[in-house]
Amino acid sequence: MNDLQPIAFDGLDTSRPLLIAGPCSAETERQCLDTAHALAREGVQIFRAGIWKPRTKPGGFEGVGPEGLAWLRRVKAETGLYTATEVATRAHVEAALGAGIDLLWIGARTAANPFAMQEVADALQGVDIPVLVKNPVSPDLELWIGALERIYNAGIRRLGAIHRGFTSVDKSIYRNHPVWSIPIELRRRIPNIPLFSDPSHIGGRRELIAPLAQQAMDLGFDGLIVEAHCSPDAAWSDKAQQIAPETLAYIIRNLVIRDMNASTESLNELRSEIDKLDDELLDLLARRMRVSQRIGAYKKEHNMPVLQARRYEEMLGRRARQAVERGMDREFMRTVMQAIHEESIRQQMRVLE
């Protein structure tokens, strides 16, 4: 995918990250227009609103359907904003294209389903329109790349990715865990892909939008897609994560945008130090694995099982606590120790073969 193009429109300011904003759902024509006019006054570039809303359980508000597309046409006519909406089926794509929608995005549930992704891709054959693909609900980079490839194979070149976080059974302050390493790896694998952050869905609470947006900017994301509503507390869906247009404007004005083209000469010494520390880490890990091999030999000699579940759990808890004491994240250290333990088990299994 080395011929991807920027997500750009005529007349948009490219000196700042691209901002897509609007309500989670198009509820009424008046709600769409009031929100759009307020966002236009605050400098938003693209107006987003969900027309079809897949819900976790039936019975909730599932969107107004095609009727709302006429509201988006009126938004564009009155405010000059470009418009965007989510699509999940061939019928959605055809209706949105027929209504003159300027940008389409594909949601996390759809991205997780190759059959649904192929249906959307088939509907986009021969069309020139920007398309953004959200990460799947699970932290599966290959599934995300596969979803992007299906749209790319349909001929879409103005193609980008939206990082909206990942479902997790672990308790967290976030609605969806960011797992920043996954979009970072996506950018490494596809360096020229436009990358957007969805702090509304990651945070799930409006007070988390600002810090998450800043984190995305610090990591060099190309834009944001944020849920904004003229009356967020009265929203028909996901009201806890929606903000007023003036709140969004305040957040955007206070974002620090890093210079991605700045000279890195002053970093060379620090990077050299990091390289040396990484070398030391590798040496320590190699020594640890040699001890694991000796443990494997002992267990083989004494007919002991490889996995000692109680010790493993005690080790995870102890190292996580020590990490916190040293200023590191508990979950980060658990992840590191789980990976080390997995390799240690593999080393021991080799001895037992």
C-alpha cells in the first residue's frame, strides 16, 4: 500500500491535524444543524454523524436510517462542512454515495468481520472517496490490516485508519484500552497510512478526550475524530463521551502539535544510551533463559510439571508491584513478564523433549 494518498479536501487547512467532529448519532434535523453550525464556527472541517447505529443489544436507538442523509446534505449546503458517516453494508454504501457524503468510515464491529468487509469493499469498486477503517474490537493487528487491504484492493487510495481502542475484560479507566503499540506497529508496517485517533470511544468519558487527543498528537497521528453534540447530556446514544462544540474548540486550541520534521541531532546521545541499555537487557534475558533451561533439566530429572501456576501468579504480582514503585505501569510489567514467562516455558519444554 505504498501509493496511499492523504485524506484531504479542497480548501482545508493542512497545517493542523484534520478534525472530524459531530454527534454519535443523527437524531433530528434540528440537532444536526445546530451542532454543525456551532462546529463550523469553531473551525471544524468535517461533520460526522451516525446514520445507522449497530448496538450491542437490540432495543436501543439504532439510528434514523436513510432519512438522516437528507439532513447531512442540508448541513453541507448551509455550513460548507464536508460530511462523513459510518457504513456497514452494501446498502449503506450505496445510500451514502447517492446522498453525496464526502467521507465514509467503517466501524470496529464491521472491521472484525471479513465477510462484511468484503461486501463493503465490493460496493466501493470503482468509487473515488476517502474511507477510514476503525480497528477491530479485539487487539488483532493482522485483522485490521486485512480489513484495510480489502478496501485497498477495491481501488480506494484515499484510505486511512482510525484507532478507537480495544475491548478488554480488565477493569480500566478507559471504555476501550488504547494499546498504543498496535497503531504504532500499523504505522511501522504501512508508513504512509493516514492515522486518526478516536478519543471519544477510547475514553468513554468526556474528561478523557483532551489527554487522549494530546497523546495521539504526541505520537504523530494525522487527525482526530471526536463526538460532539449541541446538547451532549441529552444525546440519544453514548452521551457520556460526547462534548459540546465549544468544549471541543477549547481542547483543540490547547493541543500541542509536535514538529515531526525537527532535527534529531540532539537525541543521538540519548538514543545511543538506549541502545546500550537494550544490549544489556538482551544479555540479561539470555542469562535468564539459560537458568530456565537448567530448571527444565531439574524438573525432568525429578519428573515435575513445567508449569508451576502458584509461583507464576506470585511472580506476576510481585513484579507488577515493584514496577509501580519504580514509576512504571502495572499492566505494562504484567505484559512484559507474561512474555518472558512464555519464552521461559518454551525453553524448559525443549529440555523435556
